[in-house]
Amino acid sequence: MPLLDSRTLEPRRTMSIEDLEAGAREMRAWTLIALQAAGSGHTGGTMSIADIAAALYLAHIKHDPADPKWEGRDRVFWSAGHKAPMLYTALGMAGYFDEMPVSYHGEPLPQFAHIRGVQECVLLRKLGSPFEGHPNSRKLPGIEVCSGSLGQGLGVACGSALNAKIYGQDYRVYCIMGDGEQQEGSVWEAVMFAAHYALDNLVAIIDDNGLQIDGATADVCNVESLAEKYRAFGWEVIECDGHDMAAILGALERADAIEGRPALILADTIKGKCVDFAEDVVGYHGVPPKDGRYGDESLDAALRCVGATDQFPPERVDEILAFADDYGRLAAARADAEVPKFGRDWWWNAGEDMQVEMEPTRNGFGRGVAEVGADPNVVAHGADITGSIRMDWFYKPDTKTEDPERKRRFVSCGIAEANMATVAAGFALEKKTPFIGSYGVFATGRNWDQLRTTIGYSHLPVKVADAHGGVSVGPDGATHQALEEIFLVTAIPGYVMFVPCDSLEAAKATKAAADNDDPTVVRFAREATPVVTSDDTPFEPGMANVIRYRGSAERFVDAFDTVLASDYASEDEDLAIIACGPMVPEAMRAAVILKEEQGLETRIVNLHTVKPVDADAVAAAARDCGVIVTAEEHQVGGMGNIVAGAIAKANLERPVRLDMIGVQDRFGESGEPWELVKVFGLTGEHIARAALDLMGK
Amino acid sequence: MPLLDSRTLEPRRTMSIEDLEAGAREMRAWTLIALQAAGSGHTGGTMSIADIAAALYLAHIKHDPADPKWEGRDRVFWSAGHKAPMLYTALGMAGYFDEMPVSYHGEPLPQFAHIRGVQECVLLRKLGSPFEGHPNSRKLPGIEVCSGSLGQGLGVACGSALNAKIYGQDYRVYCIMGDGEQQEGSVWEAVMFAAHYALDNLVAIIDDNGLQIDGATADVCNVESLAEKYRAFGWEVIECDGHDMAAILGALERADAIEGRPALILADTIKGKCVDFAEDVVGYHGVPPKDGRYGDESLDAALRCVGATDQFPPERVDEILAFADDYGRLAAARADAEVPKFGRDWWWNAGEDMQVEMEPTRNGFGRGVAEVGADPNVVAHGADITGSIRMDWFYKPDTKTEDPERKRRFVSCGIAEANMATVAAGFALEKKTPFIGSYGVFATGRNWDQLRTTIGYSHLPVKVADAHGGVSVGPDGATHQALEEIFLVTAIPGYVMFVPCDSLEAAKATKAAADNDDPTVVRFAREATPVVTSDDTPFEPGMANVIRYRGSAERFVDAFDTVLASDYASEDEDLAIIACGPMVPEAMRAAVILKEEQGLETRIVNLHTVKPVDADAVAAAARDCGVIVTAEEHQVGGMGNIVAGAIAKANLERPVRLDMIGVQDRFGESGEPWELVKVFGLTGEHIARAALDLMGK
């Protein structure tokens, strides 16, 4: 009884098992094309949930694509938000996008007026598209809530289900989770809650494919037996083959009939299902088919695997991908248009000289943790994204080969950041130097109370790798772009926080973290950014560097002098730019623009340590220059307000003009990293423009 | 084999079952006296854990009080930190304090040179004493880690136990938890982790007394069957009578013999055990005997119950309490000495005129939520401290009688703040207005990622009661004194945050929160603070008030004019004080001092909305006055840096002198509320002194 007309409650469409199997096949195909067009995204989990998604959206749940907010609809919460592409495809197949024009940041694009419906899903992860890397309920109909940070959906589902009980509504609530996700303690809070309230209008579905990013769930942090655990928590557990359409439908019907307790459908699935080269392969968690369009592990091979080549012959795939490409070009152009214009193109490596190398700051962390890992008292922890943040270089010091002695000192914690923090505290108490890490949202936010009370209040030397800071994380979108950590960490007494400007400085900061006795956070980014220091550049924790542009050079890095702020003699520059992290290279580029186009001299203050802050360097910059631009790839004010406070408290005898560059109090979004840097106003050109505005030029 | 000499490994003392029972009796007595002397603290849980504590510290574990950091010692982690008084007593009985002089903030006090050992524990919760409301490992030997925020200890114990496995050490690890604590998801992360690593050197002990603050655990959010749950998670479970010494020792021995998996001792206990009037009584969770020294529910009655009157006859109790009182007076005097001196005593209600009433701001929240609760679409959530934060007034609108219709809209979540946030998100999605709340550390920190991603990113109108903000929380100490929420909340896009200045404004802020469509946090305090507004005082969200002192009056509140900042015409005052929360009354008192003693005119800006901030009012104050003191009962800079940023970005053509009053980047501590306000530099006198220093006076 799915796909109702919400006014008449008559079915809009009824599908047989065969129809649903064909639907799942088509959904897999669309999803694979979307992943290919995006160039990133999750093949493994989308393929494993495909049949369940088809069963729910095309057959089992009450809903009306023409009336997405219909109060009588059944609710489906995708707690495992990274499976979003299959959610989009399911909604598209059900008809949710039939009337929705192709748009860029909400603006309809008439050139794509002929495209409607499920095809729009191939705009996955593109700048300006509503098909973000993780589901955004504010941008698309049919999505109940934003998700992407694991372990939160079941609680939302509980609230929705209890609402129906209290207010006498008869919709049913479904929640899709992964098996690795069961490592998050918040899931068990919700499991306990649902049983306590006897939420028999709630059905949880675990896509139990046995794999997570770091490996087999049984190896990373074993969650089995999930059936026994849920039963001990008072749930009814129904096990089924998650790729047998009749079995899925039967399980859903049985679950709906349970009274007096919530029901779990434990669906035995295969990660990457139907794409033979991706089936049960750990490496296919978060990437599209590898060989591009053609090859052994290509999109075309994948479409053959799922049996969709009749429906998607090469010429049709060409056409679909061309649409995605066209949209991507438009988005890139729109992003370019956001960058303030100057006399020439000053972009990275745009000219013959001033060449710069790019490397992700995370690689610097990796080299740093590999180096300090030589000390047998250093211990490293993983939270299922070990390779992504380069924590694995701890036990693969050559970045390739596992060192068994070091591997023994690597503590795999699974997706349980709160526990990881307290486990590390235990090691710190035993005089070890523990590193923990994850994407910044999870590494400093999900475990904030643990960082505060167990680690901070006890003042234990736990070291936190705060990875994926900034919008330059790219296509994963807002949920994975940490923009708040400077607020979170500097709030806690006794913490040291480094925000290194490039990969070399990231390695130095990591080593400094290992050397001090304080809880210490190193914030770094995902994308390759310019290397603007050398091995000889000074790095003193708690002391800023001053960087000065001295004239064009063949290599960008050679065009600047860098000294410790305490060693710097004022040149009474026209302005100062105070920056941290990847905004330091942008500040340097701004200095070049301001000098070459306007003859202005800029003092760049690299505030690589945001706590304790070098208040003297900040005050000196304000006193000597009188014009300050702060720049951070972070919610504006994280570093900027600290700078403003230091200036204010210095009680200078002169007025100071100040502007702050940063993310202007909004969430990130999906897009290519450098597109986002442009759209969020984080380029050297934006800094230069702000400086000129401050000076009335 | 307890109480070893760590050099010879010879026992220092061996105790029989009878000795241990006598020890437990004495520990109960010391603990009850300490609670009485403190005037607050946890009778219920300390009595229920007493026998287990005696068994561990006096008999079972390997440790040497003369060498507290001995590497070979067994570790005991008290995850349930609120049972600290019994931990202190156990350590004292074991001899940990035999060589420790009585001290104030680490300074030995020669007048108490004759007092040593367990008697020092009666300094519980006193300012300057190391016996804080919750355990502080930096202040006392024998405490492994700071605790007090539930659900964190088992993870630390796991880290310690895994360290022993990796590094080949043979100590054993114990972790004491409560049954209510099992509602925290982080516990289940650690339970899973311990099984994954087969930590058979780890023994968890649950003091399963069946009660928590809000009622029976089974009613608040049922955790049973804990035995089945732990078994399903792969643990060995040993059940025992937690008040039978032989049974406890037997269970500990059996637990130590388990191989290949961690062991849980599920100890069946009675909350308040041995104190008959407190046994199994919910109301005795967090208070000492009620009738003071004598009466039906008094200390003396309690000592009789536990059979300790022979050992503690009245005259001995007198002497012990007198010691605690003497210490308390000394601490109060030390706190007074921290307050800057002026021509006369300007303290609250010190004179005949300028009388002020005091009421806790939490009561204002209670009245507010009671009022908005008349709307059937308002839903309230509890996290086991429902009464303490006044959330219960939602369903007891007269503060006494439960309204059944409203009670149906009250969602008891247990100690599971992360899940509470997501459950509320579910209600918000269903067009309800959900209120959640807890102590600020837990209500904005423990669930930060949920506030960010599920609620903030989806922009759901969840309303957060951020209670117990500030050091004025008092004797509970640092773990329960939230000082970081302005950083945490203002970091998230789209949030509104109110920090009302008194109980009347707290009610207005609560109603404003119910009325808007945004995620909204209302921060308020525990202790009674001056009521400095009236029902007619304007309250416009997002707009500051300007308060001006107009001359002495009978009632403090009548001595001031208060208008919306946008309606205020500058009087070119000598300085401005920008404050929020309970620092607004202190700012008003500072204005009185500055006027009456120095003839200075002060503009007080009540920044009750810290997000969105009234940048115009801030900039105007800086422009018109040139001298600014910010004042917040929070880590300094939470509001102060926002103010500094607003001033800096206003690009005024004049220099501005600024200082910030707040907690100076350190954790709170135990003490009486007003003592702490003085010691942490948060009085009107401190504000006035800072202003005069800024002006060179």
C-alpha cells in the first residue's frame, strides 16, 4: 500500500516482487552513475541497502511523493547518512523530484528544464545541488532530518514514534542504520529508550554487511551478536536476507505486527552487493568504481554486474554524465565569480613564477605521528577513519608496510569517539602518550564532555588529531566539515591547540604535541594546500611567526621571510593579516596582491597556536599597523574573537580597524574543495579585498 | 592481600570479615558526619557502596597508602563520582591521609597540625579543601582520575586495563558504576570495547540500588536486565548481595579468576543502606540527613542506625564538626579577603537601603516552562535532574501538584543527554515545541554533536535549558559548574542563546524561546541571585538593555532606569560595563560603587542575548564611553570575545580600553556559592576595581 494519494488514500502504483527487483536494479544503476559523476561517495553501503530501500519506498511505506509532508505518511530516518545516494535514488524513483526543476543553490536553471525526476540525482555532491554528500532535509523533499554523523537517527525516530503515541497518530517509523554504527553509544541509549516506551510503531533496520571503513566490523570492534544484544535490551528481532525481496517484505510485515515492543530487522547483507568487484571489499566503502568509465572496475563493468546495461546503454550513460558535467562546469563558474577581481590572475600557480607545491596538512600529521611513534610509549587510537586522517601512518611509518610492534600499540576503537577519548585517558594515566583522532566534528564535539572532564580536568596529556577541519573537506558536505573546534577546545582550561598552516608545520605541531605534558589538539585539513614553510622555518609553540613578502621569486615560498614574532622588528606596515591553518597561505597571497597592485606592505602573523595565544604578537600587529584582517577556515570569530580580545585588552592608544574573514555563521555544503573555498569567501582575494575596504581603497 | 608495602610486598594489615564489617560501619559514620558538615552531598549512593568500598580498599586490592602511585597497585576507578565521600573515607581508613596536613588550597594550616588521616574527610566540599564534591585526582592521593560526569569511568578503566595487556603489567582494574549510569551510551561503548579486547584484568562493579534522582530506575528509563545485557555484550556476570561482606569478597575473587572476558559484579544494594529513614528513599539521593544534628532524620539518628554511637559519642561528633566549622570559617574569611576593598561595605543588603530580593534564575525558568506548558504542543524532557533544574514545573505548574495531561507530555529520558537531544528533535519534526535540559555541561556539551548536526543543521526548534551555569553552582565542584556553554552554543549556526540576568528575565527568555522557530538555549544558574528587573522591564530577544544608576533608593531595583538599548540616548558616560546573566546585578552594584565613591557614571549593557548579539549596542557603548569592562560568570571571553569582536568590527575612530571579568581559564571548585563568586573574582567590587584600573584611578 505504498505511494498513496494523500487526499484519497488510493494507491498511486502497486508493484510485484519482480517489479521491485527491477526497481532495485534500476536504483543501483542510477546510484552508480551518480557516484561516478560525483567522483566520490559510498559504493559499498548504497549497494547493500538497495533492496531494502526499494522495498520501503516502492512498496511498503505509506507516502505520497506529491505531498511529501503529508502528516499521515510513514517516516523513514536514514541514520546512516552516508548511504544518501540510494536514498536520493529511492525518492527519485518514487516520484519525489518529478516536479522539481534542476537548480543551483535554489535558483532554477532553465537550460536544464527538460530534466526531471530521478535523473537529477546524478548531481550528487555538486556545488549548489540539493543532493549533498549527506542528506539535507532543508534542501530536498522526502528527507525527514539531516544526518551524516552516525548514531543519531534512532533517537530522532524514537521521538517521532513517541509523538505518535502521545498525540494519537498512526504513522509508523522506520530507521536505517549500519552495523558499524552500533559501536556508537548513543544508539544504545535510543535502544533502551525505545524499549522503555514500548515503541511498537518503530522498526529499526540494520544493514548488517559486516564491514566498516577500517575493516571487518568483527576486527575493528566487534558488535556481534546484535540479535542477542537487541533481545537483551527488550526488542523483538527479526533476521532476514537483506537481498531477498520477498524476505524483506515479509520481515517488514512481521515487524509491523509486533505489539508492545520495538522491532529490529537484522538484514544480512553484502557490502557492494551486485557489483562483483566491490562485493565484500573493504576498500569500496567510500569510493565509486575505480577505473572511471571503462575497465575492470569501472562504471560500465558495474552496470553490467547489476544487469542494467539494457536500460542504460553507453549512449544513455554518456548523456546522463554529460548533464552532470555541464552542471559541474556551471557550478565551477559560479564559484569563480565569487572571487574578487584584481588586475591579473593571482591564483595558485597561475603564472610562470611563484610556483608552489601542494600537500594535504593531514599528510604532515601522518609523518609526525609516524616519527613520534618510534617512542614505545606512544599509543595511537583509531575510530574507523584511521587511514583518512593518516593515523595509520603511526603503524605504517613508511606509509605502506605495517610494523607489527607498532600495530600492537594501535588501539582500534570503532565508531565510538567518546569511549576513544576515555580509553586514551586511561593510557595517559599509565604514563603513555596517546593520540586519538577523527574528523573534527567527532574528535572534539562528539566527545566534548570527555575532553573536558576526564581529560581536561584531570589534565591528562591526550593528543587529539582534529582532522577534516574546514569547508575544504569538500563533497562530504556540512556534517563532515568541522568549523567549530577552536571554540570547543579553547573553552577548556589547560588545553593547547595548534592549527598548522601547511603539511610541514603540521608535522612539527604533531611532534610538539607529543613532547608537551598538556592535553593538545592539532587541527588540520583534508585537501592539498600550498606548502609555504620549509624544514628551517621556526615553530615555537605558543609563539606566532611573522611572515613578510619580499618580492616575487621562482618558488612562492622563497618570496617571503619568516621569523618568530618575538624576533621581528616592526616595519610599520600598512596592515596586518592574522591567520591560522590553510588561511596562512591565502594571507600570503593577499600580501602579494596588495604589494604588487597597491604597493601596500603587509605583516602576516601566523597564529599557529591558538591556545595559548601569542597576545604580544597580536597586540604588536595592531599597534604597529592599525589595520587588521583575521582569516580562519572556521566559523568566523573562533580565532578572530580571540584576536579581537587580545587587541582590546592591550589598551592601545590608537584606533584599530578590523575585519574578520571566515565562514559567516552558516553550515558548510558539498562541492569541490576549492569551489567551496571560493564560495565561502576564504581566498587570498577575499582577504585583500577586505583589507582594501578597511583602508577605504 | 591488601595494603601492601610496595617495597617488600608484605601485607601492612590483614582484616577478617568482622574487621571489614566494623570498617564499613566506621566508614559509614565518617561519611555521614562529612555530609552533615558539608550541608550537602549524597547520602543514598555512599551508603549503598560502603560495603563494597570497604571490601576493596581494606581487603581485596593490592595497594600501598604510603606509595599511592606504586606502579604495581590495582586501580579502582569511581565512575560514579558523586559517591566521592565514601571514596575519601575508604582512602582515609586505608591510611592515605596519615601524612597529609590539613591545607587550604594546598597551603598547610599549622593550626590544624594535630589532625591527620580519615578525619580530614569531614572537610568535604569546603572551599580550599582537597575533598571536593566530586573526586579530583590532582588534589588527593589515591584517586585515579577526576570524575563526576557519569558514564566516563569504564572507558578510562578499559584504557588502563589494555595498557596492562600491551605492556605486560599485572595490576588489575576495577570500575565502580551506578545502575542509573547504565543509561549513558558511553558505558555501552566501553562495555563493547572491553569484550572486544577480552579484558579479563577488568572488573566492573554496578552498585545496583534501583533508584536514581528522578525516581526508580525502572520508571525513569529502565535498564534491566543488566545481567542479560552484559552477557549479551560478552561479559561474565556475577550477581551478589552488595551488603554481605563475605559475598562481596567471594564475588571479587570469582571475578578475578575469570579468563578471556571482562567480569561484571552486579551488586544488589539498597540506597541509603543502614540509615533506616534513608533506605530506598528517592529523596535521599543528594542530601545529608535532614534534621541537622538531632531529630528523627538527623546525623545522630543516622549514626545510631549504622551502629556507630559507641565509636562516635556526641562529644566526639561535636569535636569533629567543630573542626569542620573552624575550617569553614577560615575559608570564608579567605574568600572575603579576595574582594577588593572600597570606602564602605557595598555587599548585597549590607546597608539599610538598596534592599534586594534573591531568587534563583532556575525558578524563573521553571515559571516560564510552566506557563508555556499550557500549550498542548509543548513537550518537556527530563534527564534525571528534572527537579533540580525546575523542569518538573512543566508538569507541576503550581510547583507542587502533578497535572496528568501535562505529565503525559513529559518524556523521561534518564541519564542520556545525547539521546534526549535527538528524541526532542523527533518531536520538533512533528511540529511540537520540545524543551530539554540538564546541567549545562551535559545539556550543551555531552550532546554537542547532536545539538550541531541533528538539531542545528536541520534547524529544528528544540529549546535547551542550560542549567547550573557558573561557579555559583557551589559545593558540587568543577564537574557540575558549566563555564563553556557560550562558546559551545554560539559556535553553531542558527542558534539563539539567552543568558538572563535574574529570575524574572529567565521566565521571559523561556517564553521567548518557546515562541521562536529557532534552536534556542537559555542559560541559567542554581543559586539565588538578586532580582534586578520587574515585570515591566523590556525584554526584546536580540536587543540589549541599557541600565543606568540614578541614585540610592530603598529598593535596589528602583535605583536604576532600564531601557532598550535602541531607545537609549547617550549620556557620554565615563565607562560601560557589558554583562550577562548574574553578572548584571554585580555590574549594577559596581555602578553604584563607582558613582558613590568616585562620581563616575556607568552605562550597564545587559547583553541577555549573546546570540544574535546586539552589536549596535556594544559598538555604541564603546564609541560613547571608550572604557569597557565585560563581565560574565563563564570562562572569560565567551561573551567577552564576542564583545571585543563587535567593537573591533565597528571600526571606531577612537581607542577603546577594555578589560574582561570572568573565570580566568581554570576549572571551578567546591565551596559555598558566594565564596566562589568572590574567589573567582566575579563580584561588583572586582568589576569596579577593573574599571578604575583601566581609567588609571
